[in-house]
Amino acid sequence: MNIQNRLIAPCATPLLNSEDICFDLQSLVYRLLLFDTYILQSIRFQEIPYLVKTLGFDGTLLLLSSRVLRLQQDVSSIAQVGQAKIIRQSKRVLPLGSYSFSTVYAANPRQLISTHLKNVQITPGLSHKQVKKLKTAVISALEKPQQDVTAIALNQLLQDLITNPRVVKLITRSALQKLLKIENISNDFSILIHEIDQGDFCAETNIGDVFNLNEIEVHNLVQEALIGLGQLNLRFAEMKTYSALSGCLSSEVSILEDKLNFLVKIIDPQTQENRFKRVIDITGLPQISIDYDEQKLDIEKLLEIRQSSECQEFREWLRKIDSYSDAEIAHQIDNIKSKISNFTHSKAGQTMRFLISTGVGLLPGVGAIAGAGLGALDMFLLEKIIPSSSFVAFVNRLYPSIFKRN
């Protein structure tokens, strides 16, 4: 199944201060023409009366039964529950500035869908028999995922919080732009997310000082940003689960591109080598001489160290240092400096560069990608999206107006 022949996206937007929607007929028609399958992310089936108005009753039944148009209904979401006493009965409630994320499911998904079907029932001009047929057609057109999409997105969010500080900062910057209504936000602020317990995180940030925000405002801002990252991962999870491209909001494009660039760098061994060289320069670790007669290496010791848990921890730490200052690196490196220095004692020096690129960059017996601490969605993007150079062009150029605000 070719992912580029399928699309999952809404074709309506909720109206502010209203229960109604703005239906985009043009987008619907374009997608039916340009994709083999269009999975419509429905807003409580409120699009159905618009379809009947445009296509007629028989035309709508024909479209729903054609399998060209499929429907998707959300019955779950990602929520921040760190301060929710009812949910955290087995763990302490977290203070402001700390976060815990969970999937939240509808108590009764079937009942929820039944409730949303009332929006089909109010379609003007239909008899009771026609309404019944239309409801049956809507239920038959529902696309049922084989995996829990929200759980996949949540797992990737937790992975991003630990391993991808650049994307965390970028999405926080986007949240600041929205809050402060300022297009050009200074990059002088810092934000680092630390895991304080399994699934629990705290934010180390100077946002309050830089932008004159109080503790509650900072907490809510970071929460909105991280939930936004969860929503972006939800789009990736939908792409993976439904084997379909997902439309992107214009505000998400830069974050999407940054995440893809992040993944490309992960599979580039030179990136990891450059990080290692940076650590060597900052901390004064022994340099590898290009004069093979002058420097000898103890290859037995090197091979022993590369198998150690300390060296494996160092590799994982190395992948996280892009957002660290030189001073932070110098401080954190002290506890492993003595072990790394044992690399340079005797025997042929040319082996060293090879072992840096294959040893420091890889976990023993595991490929570069698997050893990079990636989540399932990162692997999906590397395998399915990054090889296709047309993807970013698709979200940037082909449908720039699909998700415009009305």
C-alpha cells in the first residue's frame, strides 16, 4: 500500500463560539480526485448533512459505500494529568512545572459514536427510513485502526521529551508566539525537560524571567507546548496506522521539518563523531594523533571499555548534548572523563577512528538506527517519509490552504 495515495485529514473546521462547522467542499473534491482513499477526520459526523445537501441522498450513500471516502472518529486523546488527584491515586500529585501524560479514552466509545450520529439524524428533508439507511452507511464507512493510535503517539511524546530537546524548544517557541502574539520570539530562553520518575517530567526553564510570566503562566504555557508536541506525534501515528499522509497545520510545518532534520542527523554517523570531538575539545580529553608512529593505542582496553555500561550510557548522553552549553558539558563530563581517557595508551592508531564511528555511534550488535533511542514513530518516519523528498513539499506547497482558519 503506497502511503502517498492515501490521505487522512479533516475537511471542516469548528466555528468559534458555535456548535456548527465550516465545511470545505473544495478540499473534499480535490482529495477525492487526487488520492485513492481519503479518510475524513470527522467532527461528530457534522459533515454528513453538508454532503447530502451537495450530493443528494443517493449520491451520499454511493460515496460512503464506494470505500473511496472513509470516516474516522476520535474516541481518545493525550492529556496532562500530573495535577489530577483522581488519576494519580497511586502516585503523588506533581507541583507546578512538572508534568505527566496519559491517554484519555471515552468511557463508552460505541455510545459516543451513537450520540454523534444524532447529527446525521437532523439532516433536513430525509424520511425516517432514509435517516436509518444513512446512519448504517456512516457506520460502515468508519475506518477501524488495528492499533491504538493515541497510545503510539503518547509513547513517542515521552521519547521526544527525553531525547529531542531541540524540538521541545521549537514547539515551546511556537506556544510563546501564540500566547504573546509576537511573531519573532527571542531564542534567549532555555527549556530542558528532565524525567524525575517513570512517566513524570519537570521543566527547567527561564521563560518566566525572560518573558515576565508568573509560575502558573509558565506551567500552562509549557503544558500547552508539550500537548502540542503530542498532537503532532498523533498525526504521525495516524499516518503509520492508516498508511496515509496527514495534512499539517501551517504552524506545525517548521516543527515537522525540524523533527525530520533531527532524524536525518541521527542516522548520520558524522553527527555523532562531531559531538564526540566537541566533548574532547571542551574537556581536554586525549586527542587522537594523526602521527601513527607517535601514538599507540591499547586495543584490548578499548574493546573492553566499549562493552561497558558506562560507555553505552556515554553514547546515549552524547546524543542529547546539542542543546547543552560548553559549561554544562564540562560539568557533566567529569564523572566519565577517567574512563574515556583510557582509550589512548598503545597500538595502531588508525583503528581509533573506525571504532569511534562504529563503536561510539553504535550499540554492540545493534544497527545505528535501533541504537539511537528512537520511538516507533521515528522509525516509521525514517523508513516511509524521509526517503520521499516529496513529503515536505506536499505539506508546504500542494495544500497550503487546506487547513486555513475561517
